[in-house]
Amino acid sequence: MKCEQETSQLAAYVMAALDSEEAEGVRRHLRECPACTAETDDILATLSIVQAVSQEELLGDWADKIPDLREATVRAALEEAGALPSLPPTAAQKRSKARWS
């Protein structure tokens, strides 16, 4: 497995969506690659959070949340790309953090 392709393949691995040969290849890679191991841990943590959210929250009315989610996504992408200095959290980010705390 090449690290350039790891995110989608790691996610498939975590969700047991790979055949046995592919899964074994990922396991071997994880033993040798701390970066992919950390990414796998992040994927597992995200899935565990999503599984803890009630179905009503997941499937409810998202119309009023879309602008805040879009802003948070754009900010995170720009910060990660180094195109934007780290900014203080928006009100939406503060509400989201409080909800998961």
C-alpha cells in the first residue's frame, strides 16, 4: 500500500470492507508506518463519535447547520494548506465543541 492512497483504503480497512489479501497488506503497512497508524486511529475515533450520535440527530433537519459546517470546513482546509493563519473558533465551532464535551 502506498501512503498517497492511504485514507480511503484505511477507512475501508477500519470498516472491514477489504478482502483478506488487501486487509493483510494494510496490516503489514500499519506495522511499519506510524503516520498511517495515526490516521487509522483518527478514523476509528471519528467512527466511534458518529456511532454515538442518535439517528434523529444524523437524519434531522440540517438546513440551519449547513452554513456553519461549510465555513468550518473551508477554514480547516485553508489552515491545513497553510493559506490561513490559525484563527479563533467561530461561534458555531464553540457550540460544536460544547456539544461533544
